[in-house]
Amino acid sequence: EPEVTQTPSHQVTQMGQEVILRCVPISNHLYFYWYRQILGQKVEFLVSFYNNEISEKSEIFDDQFSVERPDGSNFTLKIRSTKLEDSAMYFCASSELPRLAGFGANVLTFGAGSRLTVL
Amino acid sequence: DQQVKQNSPSLSVQEGRISILNCDYTNSMFDYFLWYKKYPAEGPTFLISISSIKDKNEDGRFTVFLNKSAKHLSLHIVPSQPGDSAVYFCAASANTGNQFYFGTGTSLTVIP
């Protein structure tokens, strides 16, 4: 069964360092997302991406965050200068179609997550 | 801003009995709801969905009920099995965008 893969599974970094989290979405999916979950809290939307540009982003996704699709398969999330509060599990997800395409067409398939620990 | 709430952080049920997981939402624009299941060290896995044009959707042992007037939905699992032990997330979206809003999850333990 097709799956979303994420690397690394766990990254420990010092505050102020740059971090890049990588994702390989399902090959025929066109819409890509990053979500995060701080320990014990809800899963929060960060950003959605389609056709090589951001389609939606949340208030969390400030100037410290960026996403890109550097080639035909990878989708990356970069945090330029990590803060302690960036410590979380980051989930990449992809969908074949967007939510706006209608019901049932846009179920998100999630990766296993990348745990980021900022010291 | 908690638009989707799962007020029970945990639930324990005997094997073979019914598990009922609840979810409340505040945004009346939400019209599409999903349940995800999450095992430790894995990402959330899609379980079942319901649109606002329905009040019930069934898939095998899993049934989701939607009460739009109460802004409440529930997931019923019957009969519950030990393999159902996981964290269950409710998620909702509106047709104004692609974002899904998630609850904080309910950890279900099915006791053999």
C-alpha cells in the first residue's frame, strides 16, 4: 500500500539551529501538508502546498518556517532558527485531491512523523 | 482556539463491548468530518468519514454519527477488539479551505 515516508524519525538540535524535515508523499498525490503535534496537545495545521506554492498556512507558520519541493519526490519543511517551543512531532501528509474537490476525495494520508527536540 | 474538542482523554472498554468516542465542534461552517486512528510511533491512519449531508456512516465495525444541531459527532466501535487500542482523533473541515482541524485525541484501551 502506498505510504508517506518521513526522515529523520527523530532529530535533536540546539536552539537557534536550522532544521530540515523531509517527506516523500505518495507519488500520485498532488496536495501536500505539514501538521505538528506538541506533546499532549492537538494536531495543528501548519501549511498546505500545491503546484509548487503554498495554498494555505496557519498563524504558526511564520517567517521561520518554509517549505519547498526541491525535486519531483521530496517535500521539505525548514525551520530557520529553532526555538524551544518548536519541539513537537511533525507530520507530513498528502492527498490526491484538495478538500475543495468534494467529500471523500481528499483523505489525508499521514507519514509516521519526525520528532523534533530543541534543547 | 479549540474548534474541535475531544473531552475524554482516555477510555477503557472490555473486549466485545461497544466503544463510543465523542467529538464536539464549534464552527458551524464545518461540513466534513473524519476519524483517524493512531498507534504509537506511527502517523494517524484514516478510519472513517462523514459529510454534513448525512447523519450516519457505517463501515464494518465502525459507525460515525453526526448531530449537526448539537455540533456533535461520535464514533462507535462494536464489537471492540484489543487491536483497536490506539489514540483516536476527530478532524473537521469547511468547504472554504483545505485545512483540517483536529481534536486532542482520545486514547482507547480495549481490555481482553
